Amino acid sequence: MRVSVRKGLKGLLILGGLYTLTQFLRFCLPCRQPSQGAGEPVTVLVRDGWRVSADVPLVFVGGVPRSGTTLMRVMLDAHPAVRCGEETRVVPRLLGLKLGWAPEKEGVSTKVLDRAVTAFLLQIIAGHGEPAPLLCNKDPFTLKSAKYLAHLFPNSKFLLMLRDGRAAVYSMISRRVGSKRCLAVSYERLVLHPRSTLQTVLKFLGLPWHEGVLHHEEAIGRPGGVSLSKTERSTDQVMRPVNLEALTRWVGHIPPDVMADMDAIAPMLGRLGYDPRANPPNYGQPDPQVLNNTQRTSMKGSQTER
């Protein structure tokens, strides 16, 4: 039984790491080339006279599950100019279906199909919540179709969340289970240094700084603030201020023999800047505010248990 668990864990580490690295190399690096767009911009009527066209600067947040996509989107949602909203679950499913379509064989041109998909996506993303100057979609697996989305939405930008694969795998198990258009964001850096990281993110998105992004938990449930969903598995964590609890939660839960072979099992860790032999890892020193948040969160947790 222990052997099968170890094999399964190794498999998850390899697959999760390969997927993250593949998405980074296949999209973030190639997307240096500007998209050619999809012809005349598609425009949809969302509701009450509100129209949205395909040339608006949409933002797509994605990455492997448990990589920090929910934390990123709620922090962006705390900015008054941004509206991400909850996961749709519909967007990646449609994009997945599109991969199996062969329009030319069915007598439908690629251009017609692309415009239909564009209209559908715009209606879902825009109609998913309230109007905002900058609309954002967070569905982790959406970035598997990032190149196609960049083609449909020529002014879109992409945030790819990266996280230590060991932490992402442990998080999944515990839950049972340089470009102008693409910015890779380290989950660890977002947690340790939220201010400087979000300053970089907001500058990349062309947005002014807003102090509210550092206090997303205060905007939860408020009009124009952050909405949470029961279907997003990180909801319970992002209800609290940014803290250190999840960074090294995986330490002690990976068998020693797997840790000993980590550099061979998951070589992508080193390529992404992580030390595969570090146990526990040293991600760096957190900002004072994050330390304070962690202490307050820990104290509240202790009081709740009592």
C-alpha cells in the first residue's frame, strides 16, 4: 500500500510539474509575438445597454489547481477598477470542446466559429458579474487555451500562477483529489511580499495602485467587492488576510525516499527557481505585515478551537 502511495505521489509531482513548466514555456515565452486578432471585433449586448467588444483588455488568471489563482483573483477583485468574480467552470469546458471541432469538415469556416466562440465567452465573462473598467476571468485550466484566447482577444493579458509543485500536490491531496501579454507570478512571492508583487501585477495590467488589494478580506461580501463561491476550493483560505500558513504545510507529508529523489522526480522545481532538496524550503523573509497577519490568524484559530 505504501509503495502504491509513493508511486502515485511521484506521478502527481511529475505530471503537475510538467504541466506547469509546459504551460510556462509554451505560452509565456512564445507570447512575445503580438496576436493578429480575429478580424473585426465581436460586440455583445450584455444587459441594459451595456455592450462589450472583443478588443477590451480582458485579464485571464490561470495555472494548475492549488497554485494561488483564487488568492490572486480576490486580491484583484478588491481593486475598484477590476471585476474577476467567481469561477465560471463554463469557459474552460467550452474551450476544451472547441479543440475537438473541425469546422472546415462541417462546412463552417474557422472565422465564423471563432466569432461565435468569442461572443459566447464575452457574454459569460461580462455577464458573470457587475460592470467594471477591467474585466477578469479566473478559471485555472483556461490557460491551456491561452494562445487561442490571445488570438480571439488581441488586447488581453494573462497571469500565470506558479507554485512549488510539492506544495501544490500536497494541497490537492489534502483536498482529496517576459512578455508584454503574459506575466508569471510566483505564489510564494505573492504571499511573502504582497505589496511589491501586486505593484508589479497592477503595473502590468495598466492599473493604478489601490491599497484595498492588500486587504481583500475586508471587501468580501460588500457591493462591488469580493464575491466567494462554494465551488472554489480555496474559499476558506482567502477569507483571511494573506498569511504564511499554507506555504510549508506540505513539509512532513512527503515520504523521505521521495524527498531524497526529488531532484530526479521533479527537475522542473530547479528550473522554476525552487530548491528540490530543501526540506523545509527557504522561500525568503516575509514582509512585516504578513507576519502580523499570520500571528493574528493563528490567535483567532486558537480561540476558535477553544
